[in-house]
Amino acid sequence: MHYLLFYEVVDNYAERLVPSRRDHLAHAKAAVARGDLVLGGAFANPVDGTVLLFKGQTPAVAESFAKADPYVTNGLVTTWRVREWTTVVGKDAEVALPPGI
């Protein structure tokens, strides 16, 4: 299944993340290497939140990521939540549509 991790962030997030960026990116790259994290990035114009796409059997993979993320532990993320996402279109969709639909 796919899971979306949504972060709501502090004001001036883009400027305030600089001291934690290297550790956050190392955390994210490790999750990619494990096959847990598929994509991630910040919203643009304005930079007022982020979304990360995870693949796993349960939401625990995304929840564990958030709990250990330096952006969360250093107070840049004000709240986070995980949502299961039923993907049906695209080469990596988890629930393929029947032929003819």
C-alpha cells in the first residue's frame, strides 16, 4: 500500500530548516535505500508544508519516519499525519484497475 505523510510546518520554514537539512536528507535517503520512501518534497509558492510518499504494508513505516525525522524532532514540523492512499493508475499503482476500465 501507499501512505502519504503530511507535514505542517513553522513560519519561515524554508529559512529555519537549514541547520537540520543535512540530517533530514540523510534520514530520507536511508528510507529510500530501504525501499520505504518513494518521493518527498515541500510545497512551493508558498513553502508551507511537505508531503512524502511511502510504500509499506502498514502506516507504521511512515509514522516511524516522522517520529525520527530531524525536522520533527527539532520543532520545524508543527503537526504531521499519515493517510493511506489507494493508488489505481500508473506503473506503481497498488490496486490495478481491471482491463477495460
